[in-house]
Amino acid sequence: MNCNNVISKRAKIGKGLVTGCNVIIEDDVVIGDNVYLGHNVVIKKGTVIGNSVKIEDNTVLGRMPIKSKISATTQEKELPPLEIKDGVRVGSLVVIYRGARINEGVFVADLASVREDVEIGEFTVVGRGVTVENRVKIGKYCKLETEAYITAISVVEDYCFIAPEVTFTNDNFLGRTEERFKYHRGVHVKKGARIGANATFLPGIVVGEDALVAAGSVVTRDVPPRKIVMGVPAKVVRDVPEEQLLEHQTYYKG
């Protein structure tokens, strides 16, 4: 097999690097020990990768954002290098932008996109095809399932569960009027909250700690802590059962 890898002489490479073919590592990249890079992986300038990281085929790490002339949330500014900490696993056809921070033990599945100014906490799972837009913070031990959409300027705290096809929004004006720029707000999901498949959230919604949003709900008001809401629009129906609360789960570390 003819492998045409391009590795900058200015890159700092640790021990035990294993690569596929057609890998590109640009200037000032730092790679720790025992890292695996699949075929056609591109690592952009300045990216920092920890130890025992595995990156699958056709993934791009550390690319700069491209700003549309009419973009409302993308900013043209200097961004720090992408940081990927120890033990991270990244699937195929993933794009993670410069200015993101991926903490220890995170798993990012195939076809996911993680934008700039994003931090993802330890041991969180970012599922297949998930989109995490810019200016987002996601806590530790979360699960973001297949094709969930986390809009810009959102927060997902620790131990949250976001089911497939969940949609966050951040623009009540739907792209009309200059006034909208004053009010862009994403969704804030507090610690231990769970969201069912295909739920949709209006901008600025706060989901309380340990709350549960049923599948298919359209959430137009804040969700109280430890309550179950469902429907269109979503309404409180009952308390979350005591045995389902985060504090009673064996995996909860505080």
C-alpha cells in the first residue's frame, strides 16, 4: 500500500503513533503517546492531542470556522487551538473545529460536528450525526444521542440525557429583523435532566435539574426541577419517580 502521509517537521509527535494512509499533520501540532490516526485524517495547525487517543478515517481536527455574510452567531476572531485530552475516541467523517476543548474519555461518533468555543466534559458521549454549534458547554457523563441538534449559546450540564433528533433553537424571530440579535439565547439543560426523542425547545428555555421531557414534546416554557412534562405545548403531568432521580443511580459520582 502506498501511503503518502504529510507530517510537518514542526509537529511534536509522541511515542507509538500509528497512522493509516494520506494523513496530514500541519505545523505546531502536538500529539501524545500511543495515538492512532486512520486513513485520510487531517490535523490542522496547532491542534493538541493527548495520550491514547483514537481518530478514525476521514476526520478533520482543528479546522477554522467559515463565516457566512449573514451569520448571526459566528464571530471572526482569533481562536485557541483545538484540545483533545487523553483517552478520547473520535469516529469517521467527524469535524471538530479550532477553539473546542474535548475532555478526557469523551466519545464522538461518526458524522458528528463540534464547532468552535465548545467544551465537552469528561466521558460524555456525542452520538452519530450530532451537531454541537458554537458557544456551547456540555458537562461530564452526558449522552447526546443520534442526530440531536444543540444550537449555539446553549448549556447542557452534567449527567444529562438527550435522545435522538432533539432540537434546540435560539432565535424567536426566525431570522427576521435586526432586533433579533439582542435576544439570541440557546437552551439550558440543568444537571441530570432527560429529554425524549424528537422534543423541540424554544429559545431560552431552562430545563430544571432531574426533569424529564417526554418524546415529541414542544417546550415553550421553563420546565420545573424533578417534574415530567409532555405534549404540544408541553405541560407538567407529574413528578419524576423517586427511584429515577439522579442521586439514586449507581453510576452517579456527584
